[in-house]
Amino acid sequence: MSSPRGSAASLALPPPDRPDQARVGRFGALAGWAQRHRWAALVLWVAVLAAITLGSTAAGSAYRNDFSLPGTDSQAATDLFKKHGSEQAGDSVEIVFKGTQGVAVHKATVEPMLAAVKGMAGVADVRSPYADTSAVSEDGTIGYASVTLDGKTEDVPREDVAQIIDTAKSIETDGLQVEVGGEAARNAEDKEAPTAELAGIVAALVILVLLFGSVLAASLPLITALFAVGGAIGLIALASHIFTVADFTPPILMLVGLGVGVDYALLIFYRYRHELTDGGRPAEAARKALDSAGRTVFFAGCTVIIALLGLVALGLGSLQGVALAVAVTVLVTMAASLVLLPALLALFGARIQRHVLKQTARTTARGRTEGSRWRAMAHAVQRRPLPTLLVGVIALLALSAPALSMRLGFADSGNDPEATTSRQAYDLLAEGFGPGFNGPLIVLVKGDEGAGRAVQKELAGADGVAEASPAMPSEDGALSTVFVYPTTAPQDEGTTDLVHHLRDDVAPGLEHDTGAEVLVGGATAASQDVSETLAQRLPLFVAVVVGVSSLLLLLVFRSVWIPVKAAVLNLLSISAALGVVTVVFQHGWFGAQPGPIEAFIPALIFAIVFGLSMDYEVFLVSRIHEEWTRTKDHSHAVREGLASTGKVITAAAAIMVVVFAAFVLSSDRMLQQFGLGLAVAILLDAVVIRCLIVPAVMQMLGKWAWWLPAPLARRLPKVSIERPGDSSG
């Protein structure tokens, strides 16, 4: 028996590549082109990336948020504010003061600072606490100045708001605390370094090295992902000058691009490695890998893109921009995996082949078989498929239960880190003026001043209202605005109930009595409108995405039960992930600040995870289908399918989990929720569903898993995801 070294020698490199005589599909042909023109492909990618980077750096970005939602009371109020020249058409920030001996003793210091702020760019007006007694707390220790901006928060440059913050903070002393609050102040504060992104990249590299035992082999999927992410971020920065793209989009692009990019490249690379161990030459192995795993990547990428474009139908400006941006990112990562990766494999194929053959020789010398552990797991599941299925489904349902009580909303300054000035201002205002002061409702009265006074009087006595300000007429006198301060904090359910009470019970009676039009608006009501609208439209969006994805699976596998199973299990993993997000962030587990779940999170997580779940579904089931086609033995097909894909699915999922989970380190609450939700969904999908539930279901279905009614089979076009002329795997 030869030694491992001798075994490696006996597996010397085969003769130089000869043209593959087997029939090659489109993806194999694409890989062949990238291999033949490897340097041209690499230079083209580098040149395009450099041009995009230089262009986006020179042009800068124009990210802006758009939370407008036509058809809602809050949007109608905002439009009327602008039309009639009300000062409230612009957003505001509050400069909050707390003096240990009272605010009054610091007047000589505060007023010159406010005068300086009034003359700054982006400022329309400044209202001093010394000119408005209602702007000072009852004990006189806390006061605030209202700085009205000359536009909405998204329209005022951050630099202008940052200058307001710096000027206000410059007068702080031991006896005078100065903080600046409001949404514009939150957005203007310095952002943290990209710790989460770097942690995700390092963790992904470590897992890849452990998987392949080679830094070179581990680097190729990561390099492919980084090229794709770099190009996508530059493209979106340029696109932000034309389309409305939210300012929180870049970190989401980094998050999704890294995870998806490494995932797609890894699936192709792992199949390439498998072809090498079967004795294939590097060029032939790459073509075969692209004709099989490349098809899976293309199918999965298209599914993600379809799901993301479905978000456009939800009708919310910022969400549409995020959806389009992430769809472009997925498209670029898919292109990099199908074109750039084959070119890199052509350059380093010989070195990778030597390493793979040495690894195979060592494994063979130790008496191990590739996938033996996964084969044993599949065998264990097959012996008791029903108990395995029940345990898995019950666990997912238990995790999903909290999602039934999920409350959507938007984070405010009360969710910010305690060290930020926006959080400090929020806490001071709540301390001095009550919890509802940080989220006033702005009630618009379209009528004469008498109607405004009558509405103000009625609102002041409404249940749940702590105070209602005097009615303030607009410049043209056509409407009045009343600030209504709830007794509860902006994110409390009591505030949500108050908005509904004012709109449904109070406003109709006032409109009947005064003849005026009464609209309840403001940032708090607008957030509620967006959240409720998204919640109402989400079921239709889910139904469309599930329907389209199921149709694609029906075409690919020519089976009724495969798409049904995939849809149900994908929905289970997503609902379980949302349940975990709910208990952590809504109920405050593990030290998280309790509050509502960001309104965008369920839709974004569903769109991305559903597509990625289809990725693993197709990768696993297509291998099972290959074996079923070859042997017609469903038990054997399930075992071999899991044995050949279990390792790569788990590794790909582990990389995505660590990349996504790294974003829990972010200080941004939305990114924390997004990262946790994606990480949990992928973990459950890869471990519980793909490794346990799917083998159990496939075993129980047996040959019926591939059943398709004959009339339907005759009418459906034939779409194959397996490489042409091969079903051996």
C-alpha cells in the first residue's frame, strides 16, 4: 500500500486540457469564454470597477429618504402645509438646555448662540425658550429652543445640521448641559467605522480556509464577492443622483452583497472542486461546474431579484430605492460568479488542482469517504422520517409564534445609544415635559381661525392627550395647525390608539360642527401610516413572490409537491426568524432596547431570504433529482443528494450567518434587526430544513415527490437545471 505522499504522486496532473467533447450548455459556454479570455475578463472587471469607483467618488452620492405615502392623512397634511406656506412645512430640531440652577440664569450665554444659529444655512426660524414660557419645564431646570429648518429632514444637508449641533454644544459648561434632538440631528451625528463589515469579511475568510484548507482556494469566492460589492456600491451611489435611494442603503448592500456573493461563488467553486476529484481537468471541471451549480446560482439570483422587484409594488419611495439597489447588487454578484470566477479558476486552476488531489489522497489514505457523515445523517432521518419532520416543524412553529404579535414602526431617538446627543435630548425633553413631548401629533385644520380654536379646545380634552398647543395660522390664513402631545411615548401602543381615536372618533364630529377639514399628521402619525400600509400590502406581496417562485420550481423539477414543500418550509424559516427578531427587539431580550420592529424589516427579510432559501432548495433537490433519474431509487437518491451537498450548504450558510450576524454589532437598530433576522433565517433553513426536514419529507413522498399530472406535463415547457447530457452528478 502506498504512502499518502505516494498516493499524491500517483494522482499527478493529467495531460493539458483538451476541448471538452461533451455537449455544453450556455453556462458552460460562458465559462469557456471566460477561461479562453481570462486576462481580458479580469482586466475588464478591474477597469469597470475602477471607472465606477472613480466616477462615484467624483460625483459623490445623493442619498435621500422618501417616506411619502399618497392617500394617507399624514401625507395629505404635509402637502397642505407646503401649499399654504405654513412654517411647519419644514422639519425642526430642538436645542435642549438643562441648568442645575435653572435655565433662566444662562440667558446671556444661550441667546447669542441662538442668534448665531438663526443665521446659518438651512435654518428658517429659531424660537427661544425665553420668548415662550411653555418651552420651559415647570421647575425651570429644562428648556428648549425650536429650530425650524427650511425643508424636510431629507432635504437639508447633514453638514448644515452638524454645524447647528457644534454651535449649540460649544456653550456647554459644568452647570449647563446642551443637547440637540430631532430626526435631522440623529442623521447628522457621526457614523461608526464599518466594524461589522470587516468582522464579517474576516469570519468568512476563516470559514473558507477551514473548508478548503488553502488560503488561495478560500480567497477566490471572497475576491469575487468583494469585486461585486465594490461595483454595486459605486453604481448605486451614481444612481442615487437619478433615483430616490435611502441613506441607509449602502450598509444593506454591503451586508447582502458579501453574503450572497460568497454564497454564489462558493456553490460554483465547491462543484468545481468535486469535478476535479472525479478526475476532470481544470477547464473541463469549470465548464461542468458552471453548467450545474452555475444554473443553480442563476435560478437563485433571479428568484431574489424577482422578490426584490416585488417590493416596488408596495409603493413606498425609500423601500423602492432599497429594493432596486439590492436587486442590482444581486445581479452584479451573480455576474461576477458566472464570469469573473471562471477567469480566476483558469488562472489558478493548476495550483488548486494540485491541492485538491493531495487532499483527496490524504483522505483516501485515512479510509474516509467524501460525505460519509452526511450520508449517515440522511440514513438516520430516513429510518424515522415522521418524528424528524414533527420535531422540526414544531420547533419552527414555536419560534414563529412571537411574530403574531409583531408591532411595526420606526426607531426614534429613544432607541439611540445613550452617548448620542439626540438620545440625551430625547430623555431631557421626556423628563421636563412628559413622554409624549417627543412625538407630537400635528393636527391640521383647513378653515378659518374660529374653527382652529374650536378644534384646539376639543383636542385638549380628548382621552390620551396631555396638552394641545394654541392653533397657529398659516401665512395665508387658510389653515391652522395644532400640536397635540400624547400622554404616552411615541412608540407606545397608547400613541397608536390615540391617532386612531382622533381620526376615527374625534375628527368626524369636529368636521361636522365646524365645517372645516381636520387631518392628523406629523412624523409620529406618518410613521404609523407607513407601518400600517406596509402591513396591509405585505400579504399580497408574499403571495405573488411565493406564486412566481413556485411556478419556477414547477418548471425546473416538473413536480407538484416540490414547489409546495419549498414554499411552506421557506415561509416557516422566515416566520421563525421574525419571531426571534420580535422577542429580542420588541420585548427587549438579551439587553436590547424594547420597541417596535422597523417597518421595512419583514418585507426585506422575506424578499432576500426567500430567494436564498430557493438557492439551497435547488442545490439540494437537483442533486437528489440527478440520483433519482440515474437509479430510480428514492432512498438512495436522498442519501446521495445530502451527502454531496450537505457540506457545502452548511459552509455557505455558516458564511452568510457570520456575515449577517456581524451586523448585530452595528449601532444602527435597523441594521441590527436586519442582520439578526437574516442570520437566524439562514441558520434555520440550512440546518433544520435542508438537513432534517427536507430529507424526511422526500423520504415520505418517495416517488410521488416527482409526480406531475400528465395533461400538465404535456403543456409545460421543459426547463432543466442539470447540465446537458449528464445526470450522474
